[in-house]
Amino acid sequence: MDEVSIWNVALSEAEVRNYMCSRLTGNETGLIAYFRFDHFTGTTLTDLSGNNFHGTLTNMDNASWNISEAPLGDTSINDYVGSVPADFSVTLSHSDGDAFTALGDSGSYSGLHIYLVNEAPSSYTVPAGFSTLYTDHYFGVFPVGMTPSYSVAYHYSGNTSIATDTGLRLAGRSNNSSTWFDISASLNQSTTILSQTGISAFSGISTTEFIPGMNIEPIIGAIAPQTMNEDTIISSLAITATDAETATCDLNIMFHSSDTALVPVDNISYTCSANTYYFSITPINNLTGVCEITITVTDAGGLSASGTLALTVTDVNDAPLISTISDQTTIEDLAVGSISLTVSDLEDSADCMDITITSSDTVLIPNDNITYTCTSNTYWLTITPAADQNGQATITVTVRDSGDLTAAYSFDLTITAVNDAPVLVNPISNRIATEGNAYTYTVPSNTFVDVDSGDVLTYTATQSNGSALPGWLIFDPSTRAFTGFPTNSDVGSITITIIATDGSAQSITDTFILSVNNTNTAPVLDNPIADQTTDEDVPYSFTFAADTFSDEDIAFGDTISYSAMLADGSPLPNWLTFDIYNRHFSGTPTNDDVGMYTITVIATDTLNLTAEDSFYLTVVNINDAPVISVLSQGITLISDEDTVIQSMPLTATDLETATCSLDITFVSSNINLFSMENISYTCDAETFYLSFTPTLNQSGVAVIAITVTDGSLSASTSYAFTVNAVNDAPLLTGDSTVILDEDTSSSLSLTATDIETAGCSLSLTFFSSNSTLLPIENMSYTCSDGNNSCRFYTGWRSIRKCKSDVYNF
């Protein structure tokens, strides 16, 4: 109990609500006596109404009092209007300007009070994590309801006691007998608000008092300078950091590196135990230098402390690096080459450093049989196994730098004996046995093939899961024969694996299903399929009749399915397909498919009983026309007159006839330019080499048609040839010597001809080797019917007629 008031008037509900959380002045109308339990003398309570009706305590004294002082404020405000918690909201301001707001959160509400106490608490202890409490005034909240909770917001701006909001916190208590504690309010410095939500009313009294205080800064221990070698890690560097109001290891830690190229922030991590933080720092590989790392710890109130680690990363010699080499395989007597590897070293030039290469088995691979070349920093190894040796050796490559550090890498080289494993050529089709009937099946000898001469295959057979064959089935590996007599207990299917192994223990397998059918009537052949014939290169289509096979069990739900293969059990040729649903064969054979095929059609019922029929399919050879190619690239079909076009290649092929046995003929569109006798050829392999000789001094265009014939069919092509005209030099004939007396003249007859120019249209010029004896102006000529005459003075000298021929006189 905090106070007792006695009235001689009935108070209204509003008056009760207004008085219930604030101290009375003693002057209220109708107040007869007013006792507060913090005003007493011995066992006497003072009447604060001024009426001097002092009270006396009986059966008690003040020695054991626990005075709560709550919920009594100097002023108060309340809100009793609302239906849900959020409807109840009150704000009370202090004269400094700071204000306190309470808002209903949850529970059952009928009213909400805030009161203000304008003095320090009568007794208090500063809570852990606080340096001080601002006790000029404080606020209290009194919710009225069932299990109510509420939020508070303290607008601290204006509180003259608060000089800074750095580290500002909000403490609370349930009454003055309890201890003040940090309520972990959120600080928003931009809005100057401390806030907290979800505050529950305390047991025994529905009030909480709130007072602001200051947070204590965290403390970080001294950090000693550190020195480390490059490419190493500092791990578990212990640094202490504490904060009075923060739980162990709950401080926020941030890092700053003065040289993030040397130590990125992401390369700093830590763990924590009992407020000792253990830091791990990983500088970037191969970098050295000095770096300052700043470590900052911050508490929930935003206060922080920092320490700086001076870190020196010293240079050390780095070992060279050698690239990996994958394991290698070769066959005996065959060298393996072009094995590449790269070498690098931070301190030394890696350009073709000396390396050593050793073999773990020098009988298989002598060290002298390992060689290398180097370009830049890439090495190319060549390894030659010893003759007739096989097995495996480990090759070790070692490189050493100038600081005597080494790097090595080893790889395995396997030399295998030369042997070819057998291969599956003709898979075994699924087989059927019948209950109560002897079963025999011999695996065809061409099922597996081994190309190694003299290699003998041995055979074994098991079930596909590796277990032995069932008791009723026996396999004879020497004859490849399965035999047995299945009984009713053997009905069903088993998957059999047959293994063919050569002399080198290399093997191949094939798997087929052997079905043991219960007693069942097999399909029967009623109407054998007639033999068939088709021509090559012609689409073939054939559907055998639906009544070819019959099965008397069809009336009882049995069905027949079909398959087809060659009579030897091998698949149909690639050109031929079989539609199992429509009993239809189709395909187009080529010349390579000419011949006769024996085709087996298998009719299988639902219990895998079968009936078969075989027929011949003959692909008839049809003569194919030859094929003639175009001229090879680079062949020029333009030439000058009097020039032979030689060895022009022309490719011709024929599926039935060798190229050089084909007939080849030519037709010229211009026999004056290219006569038939001037066209010739030779033949080698699939190529004709053609030669074309144009008629002398002829030019123009001719189309040469070329036809090759295999006797009945032919192929043709043609090519246009252009022969360009070429100017031919004129010809000059006649006497070369003339003798005459001085002071006389003489005439000389010369004949001049030119293919392109008439004789008298030629130009005739003179030159005298002795112009004193015979000047040029003393020479003249006439022309008639192609004869040129010249008259000369006495003398003998060379005379040159300048067209294209020269005569001396």
C-alpha cells in the first residue's frame, strides 16, 4: 500500500483515474485525511491534508516497511477509451521538452497511465553496463487490464541532463525495491528516440518505471606487432575485448586493412571464447610488405573501441612450380611424345631451366630413353620404352631453383602388350525352350571374332548376375552348345551371359534371354512366302500375307508378333527394314547390295513359341551410267594460237567398268581450229589426261564435247576453248649480196610476206652501215605483187630493212 486518502464526497470515475497515479496536493475538495507511507514519525503517519488527523500504526512500526513509491507521480495522464490494445496510447512531456509515450501491444486493456516523477529515485544502483543514470526525473507506466503488454518510446531531445546521445540507454524497474536493469531499448539518433516493444506487466504490480542512462564503452586489449613469412597464415592470435553490458563474445567486430592488396579484409576471420578473440590472418600468396590492420569492437549501444595490429610480411624464396602431367599409356615398342609440362619460379627465370627426369623401372624405361626439348617455359618430353618390354613405370620430373628449392611431379607410364580383345559381331537373339522337351542351342561360331592371328577363344556361361546356370541347363565350352531338359519348375525366363576370352585373358560378353515356355501350341507356317526379286536403286516394298502363319491359340487370346533376320541369325542388311507391326519390308538397295539374301521371318506367340519361314530376296544388278567430272580447278581454257593445251585432267568413274576401260570420244564445234586428229588423251587410274592442239596460225572459239561410254550407257560434258590470235613476224627473202661499180646504180628484188598483213602494206625502212658510201636518201623502192625493189649507189655495206627481218648487203 502506498497511500490512504479519506473523502467526505463521492469521487467520480474520472477523478479516481486522475488521482490514482499521482500524489495529492492535500487541498482537493472533500479530502478529509491523506496519509502517505513515506511520511511518518515512529508509528505516526502524518496527515498531509492539513486537517491534522494524524494516524497511529498498531501492531507494527516502520522498521520493516518496504515503501514502493509507485505508482505515484508528480503528474500523470491516462487513456481509458478503446476496445483493442492498440487503441490505448498516452504521451507525457517534461518541462525540459523530453516526452514519454506508451502504447498498448497485447492482452486485455481497460486503461493505460503514464506518470512523471520530478525527482531522483529515493534509492538506486546504477545497472551493469551503465556509467550513470540521469536522475533529474523519470517516468512510470501503469496498464490496467489482464496480462497486458505495451511498447514505450522515449523522446529524449530536450532533457537538459543528456549532453550526448552516444551510448544513451534506457533502464527500467518494476518498483523501487527492485534493481534497475537495461531494457535493451533501440536507439535512433536521427529521431532522438529510445524505444522498446513487448513489455509485460510484472507479477504483483502492473507498473514499470523508466529512466535514461549512459552506456560504458567496450575495452580492447593491447595488440603486439606481428611478423610472418609470406605464404603462411597467422592463426589464433589472441586479443581480449570486453564490455560491461554486453554478453561474452557478443560484441560486433569490424576490420580495416591499410593494404588490401596484401591483406584483404575477407582474409581476416576470428573465433571467440570467454571474451578472448582468436584471429586468423591470411596474406595474399607471394606478396610481402607492411600492413596495419585496425580491429574495431562495437557494443549494442553503438560505442566502440579500436586497436591496431602492425603486420610485417617478409619475403622468402618460393619453390618453383611444375604443372601436372596426366598418366600416359602406350603400347610396347612405341614411343610416346609431345608430353608437355610448364615450369615457373617467382625469383628465377623459368625459361628452360635444367630438369632431371628419372624412371622407377630402368629395365622398362631406361633414363637415357627420356629426352626433352624446351620452348619458352614449356618442356616437351619424349619417352621410348625398351624394346619388347611392357608394364608400368613411374616417371619423376624434378626442377631446382637457385635457392636449392625443388619441385617434382610424378606420373605413371603404362606400356601395354599388343593384343586385340575379341569383339561381339553377331549378337545372340533371345531363345526359347519348352517345358518337358529336350533343349539344345549352339552359339554360332561367328558370334565373337578375334582378329589376332592364332588367338583361340574359350567360352564360359553364367547367369547375368554371375551365378551358375540352373541345374537343368548345361553348357559345353568346347562345342559352345547349351543342352538340357526343363521341367515345370523351370518355367520362366533367365538372362544368360556368355563370355568369350582370348589367350591374353581379354574378354567380351553377350547376353540373351532364355525363356522356358509352359506347354503351348506354337504358331505354324500355312502359306510359305514366295521368293522376291528387286532391282538395285529401285525402292523395294513387300508385305507378306496375314495368313502366312496361324496359331490355333489366337481364339483364346494368344497373339503373334513378328521379327526378321538373315538365315544365319545376323541382322537384316542396313538398306532393308522390317515393320514388325505391319509385316512390311522396305528399302532401296544400291549397287553394293546386289546379290541374294536368305531372309528368315519368325512368328512368335505370347509364350515365345515360334514358327519360321525363309525366302530368297534377290537384288538384280542394273547397269549404272558412267559419271564424268568437271575440269579440275586451275585449268585454263584460254590459250594463244599455236599453243598446245596438255594433260588436262578429266575424272570419269563407272560402278561396273574400270575408268581406263571406258570409251572416250570427242566432237569439235570448229574443226578448222581443233581438228579431231589434234585431240588425244592418256589414262591413269580414274583420270583421263587430255591434250588439245589448235591448227597452226588459227584462232577463235571451239566447243569440245567429250563423251565416255561403258558400252551401253554414257556421260557427256563439254568445254569452250578460246584461242587468242598472236601477231606473226613478217618474212623477208631475196639476194643478200649485190656488187656494182662506183657511180652506178643497181636494183635488188626482195619478197616480203606476213600472215596478218598484205605484202605492199608492210612498212620498209633502211639503214646503211656506211652512209658516206651509200646515204639513206639514195635508197628507194617500189612494191608489186609483194616484191620490193631497191636501187643503190656503188658500195657495199649492210642495209637493214626495219620491220622484223634483216638482210645485209
